[in-house]
Amino acid sequence: MDTTVAIKWLSEKYNAEVITVTVDVGQEEDFQEVESRAYKAGAAKHYTIDAKREFAEEYIARAVLMNAMYEGKYPLGTALARPLIVSKTVEVARREGADAIAHGSTSKGNDQVRFDVTAKALAPDLEILAPARVWGMGREQEIDYARRHGIPIPEAHKKYSIDENLWTRSIEGGPVDDQRAEPPEDAFKWTVQPEKAPDQPTYVEIEFSNGLPRSINGERVDMLQAVRALNNVGGLNGVGRIDHIESRLVGFKSREVYEAPAAVILYEAHRDLEKLVLTPRELRFKHTVLDPLWADLVYQGLWVEPLRQSLEAAAREMERWVDGWVKVKLYRGSLQVVARDSKYGTYSRDIADYSTGWYPSDEEARGFIEMWSLHSLLALKKRGQ
């Protein structure tokens, strides 16, 4: 809504010729209607760019490799899409000879940082305009402004602020701003209410190669197909609802509600396969250092930060060995990994079995325990504890 209202506002404020850009990153929209709305709001020209495959292969794939859950909960759907949207917008700006680019982000949102920083990196010569940071209108005032100027606003935006793409559906505003209340059922679109999901579990087997999904239930898939398939099966089983208090980079906490079936399934399966394959030191380094740091950078609008690429390079070296399959069980909103295997897996039943497995001798066990605990025991002794 902010972007649509901004078209008319920019035309009035600057007497500007406004060229609009819609980037299709998998949102369920009527793009002809979006184009029509842009022209009704005063756009001189409109572009619709299909970037779904690029989003899946170049952005979502990286997020899967990095198990990218900001603060352990948010799969970074909106945050991932913003750099791609900016890059496509800059391409149009260059083609059209524009001297500025504008976006609909507010001064309270994270997206303003993501848009501005990426735009500065890709096109430092272009001025960046953010009408919603200037005009001083709240949500209800924007709706009134749109009505007065004959600008159609989607029905959903009258109650919630929705951002949707291939990876996540983000729901903000209205009833979900009350942290003490359960989100109303009408906030959800991708996922069945868990209580109304099928009363029989659904099993899904995902094969990974180099850390990325390559087949689902034996059928070869690319990244775009994998996300769509898992969004569908997860949603039908009520899997993928996320509700948490999020630390925004602009300095305050917000209540965020998401739907992300494919992300929830893929991250859980991928992390499980990593546990089978990676050494304990590799695993801890990746899960406690690389992954959360990468997620922080992307969330905070620093897609252009060189460290992001360095973290990915380190992760890709480890992911060479993350080949295998994972079977997950979906049932009424729950997700459980129930089986897995990999030719590079270091689990050995012959060693682990308590009945017939390998056992160190008593002397070996005592020696190991002595050396393992020596640092701690000496410290306690010296400190008198």
C-alpha cells in the first residue's frame, strides 16, 4: 500500500514522472491488476519482472545452505528478497535514464535499510527517495488518501500489512500487534489450522546434494520446484506457522507472524543431515558462528557486506559433504525428522550399539577421562573450589 500511495504523492510533491517496477518473487498477486493500480495511481510506465527462479536459485538456496533463521525463528523471506528487488529496480532506472529511485518503506521498518544500502552499493549516483519517511501519514491516513485519490487498495491491507514471496508470507499490523492474543485465523493463507489438518501423518523424503535439495520423494526438483512442493505439503499439514517477538535493526521489538512451510521443513532436514555428516567441531562452528552471523547480516540489510560472501565460502567447503536423504513426518502442525542416511555420515551402528558395539578398555576409558578433565580439575584445585 505504501508504494501505491507513493506514486501519487511523488507526482504531486515533485511533479515527477514516476516509472513503477513490480518484481515477481513468488507473491500470489494479479500482476495485471497491480499494473492497472499503478497507472490509476499516476505511473507513467510500468515494468513487471519475473525473478522467481533467480530468487530461488541465488537467494533462497544460499539461505538453505546457511540455515538462515534470524534469532532462531525468522526465515528471512522479506530480507532475502529486498536486495534482488533493488537490483532489478536499478536496472530499470538505468534503462530509463532516471535520476532517482523511490521505495515505500517507512522510518520504523527494516526494509528502508535494506533498500537504501543495496541501492547505494549498486547505484551511488542515484538519489534515494522514501516518501513514507516524509509524508507523516499513518496507516489509516494512507487508506483515506488512497480513497480520496481513487487509488484501489487490496482488501487484505485494510486489516493487516502483508508481504509475500516464494519463501515466506509476513503478517503485521492490526490484531497481530497484540502480543497477548493468538493471531486470528483470517491472518493465515498458506497453512491449514493444525486442528483441521489431516488426521494421518504425511512422510516426505528429501535428498540433498552439496547441501541443497535435489529430489523430493524420489522426484528430481530444482530449487524453485522444491520450495513450491514443500510449501504445499507443509501448508496442507499445518506446518510452517511462526509467531515471535523480533528485534528489529531500527531499535525496537515487534511481534511478527509468518507462514513458511518450505523454509521450516528444509532447515530442519538440512540441519539434521549436517549433524550426520559434519564433525562436532565443524558442526558447532557452522551452527553457532557461520549460520547466525550470516542471518544477522542479511536481516540487517547488509547483503553487500563482503563478510557475507566469506561466510558462504567457508560454508560451501563444508557443504561438499552434505549429501544424503532425510525423511520428515508432518502431522497437524508438527514436524519431526524420523530417518536419514548419507554416504559421508560418520554415525556407525557397529560402534554405537550398546550390546555388541565397540567398547574401550577400562584402562583406555580411565586415561581418556583423566586427560579430558585435567584442565577443569586443576583450575578448581587452584581456586580452592
